[in-house]
Amino acid sequence: MCALDAVLVAHYYVDGALQDLADATGGCVGDSLEMARFGRDHPACTLVVAGVRFMGETAKILSPDKRVLMPTLEATCSLDLGCPAAEFDAFCNLHRDRTVVVYANTSAAVKARADWVTTSSTGLDIVRHLHAQGEKILWAPDVHLGRYLQAQTGADMLLWNGSCIVHDEFKSVELEILRQEHPGAKVLVHPESPAAVIAQADVVGSTTQLLQAAGRLEAGEFIVATDNGILHKMRQAQPNKIFIEAPTSGNGATCKSCAHCPWMAMNSLDQLAATLAAAQRGDATQDIRVDPDLARRARRPIDRMLAFAAARKTPPPSFATQGSQGMGPA
Ligand code: 13P
Ligand code: SF4
């Protein structure tokens, strides 16, 4: 990596070998917020982003002068796919009285139409802040996260109807059964999950916040409702604790949990090696490119989030009381 002056920035959902390599080479393994901050602040001229496309695009938007490579440019996200920029623009135009807040899991073009970007770790504080200012919100694209934010803050939120194909699959009835089988287990839930799953959580938070909760809470067992890629870090950090995947299938199904993002899974050590070799040959096929004008417009709401998060320091995990969740308009 030295010849390219590159640093590896990986998400918790990618292959454990890539996460270990990022740690061992001075890179970063983090949630979306940490990946964005690390890439922006690191002095390397090349960022290699192991994750999905919006993470590579965010890195490029925040560091237009750096080269940003990804082991695969095909790795997208169902939330990004489910929120096409032209349709989103038309939706926003119908509701000009609302402040537009979009999740980081969106294209640069959708971000460019937004007033604010949030990640799962900043959403609660940002929506609470906007609500306190009396602002009405248009939220996209994750409907489950939107409902969660709405229930927690009481904000007036108009929701886009997108979802994550991984978290959408967690099953509340099977989770209840699993909890009965493991009565001492704490339940850690990512807020992209359905409301009936979130309602059973001891902790709701971003991937980093769930990892921190696994270290902080005294329980010996944890049921984890997020992509199972995170279990690699949880087990490394807490070798004496037991981590159980939350169920993604109903009774009778052969596979009780397949909670792994197919796009995150496209990242591999082999592809990383091929990407670096190609880049060293002068081949630019794995470079992330964002139109400079679009990048400038998309940067504004991302910078707003980063400044907000910096002013509040790293936000603490959000705790959900069982049964406290409400449902908002879809
Ligand atoms: P985090 O920001 O919590 O890591 O979430 C990113 C993501 O894509 C979850 O599915
Ligand atoms: Fe997108 Fe879901 Fe994959 Fe995260 S886990 S990148 S939200 S499809």
C-alpha cells in the first residue's frame, strides 16, 4: 500500500479479514460516521473504502483531492437503489415547507437535494434539534429508521418508503421466542429494523454504538439484530461473551438467520489486492468519481452533520424501553 500512500477504511459488515487488515495497517473499521470522518482527516493521498458505494462516494465528496478506490464498484445498497434522485426531487418539490433530511445511505444526487445528512448515530440528535426549532421534516429513505426517529422525538416527519433488505428481514415473533430461550440476554438492534423488533431492544444504535454496548453491558449473552459481519468485531472485543444472531426467518424455515448484506459481501481480500495492483499500474477502473459540482452541493448537508456531531462530541447510544415504540405515518 505504501507506493500508493493508501489507507484502508472498512465497515463492520465486510469480511473479517478486511477488517483485521484495516486495523493492522493503521486504517479504520467503523460505522458510516466514523468512516466519513476518518477518510476526511487522514493524510494519505489514497483512501481504499471497503463497504458499499455510498461510503466511497461520501469519502470522495469530503476529500475531492484524494484518490478513492473501492474493491468493488458494484456494491450498492437497497436504500440507495430505492430512492432515485429524480423521484426524490419531485417529492421534495411537493413539500417545500419541510426540511429535507436524508440518511447517509443515498446517492450523491439525493444528498445534494438535502438540507441535512444523518447517519444512524447522528439521526436522533439531529431530528430532535430540528424538532426543537419547530421544523417539519421530510425524511428519506429508510422508513423504519424514520418511524423510530419520529417515535423517539415526536417530530412531524413525512417518510419516504425505503428499507434495508437485511434489517427488514428480522422477525419479531421469532425474536420473542429466542429471548425466552435466553432470558439473560441483552438485545442489540440497529434502527433500520422493523418497529416490532426495535420494541424488544435493550439498546438501539449504529453499528459502533451496538459494539460499545456489548462491551459496556454486564450480560454474558447478546442477541444481535444487525448484519452478522459485526459479530467478528464483537467476538474479538469480548471473547468471553456469547453473541447470537437475531432470527431472520419464520418457524419452519431451514435458515434461521441469513443476516448478511449481499453488497457488503462483494468486498474480498482478493479484490482488494486486484484493486491495488490495478491502481499501481495506472488503471483507474476502481476509482470512485463524483461530478465536482454535484459533490460540492452534496458536501453541504454532510458538513452540517459533521459540524453538529463535532459540537456534541460522539453521540451516546440511544436506549429504547421495551414496548415504547410508536408507529408513524408511512
Ligand atoms: P452504520 O452507520 O450504523 O454503520 O450503518 C450503516 C449501514 O449500512 C447499516 O446497514
Ligand atoms: Fe444497505 Fe442494508 Fe446493506 Fe446497510 S445492510 S448497506 S442498509 S442493504
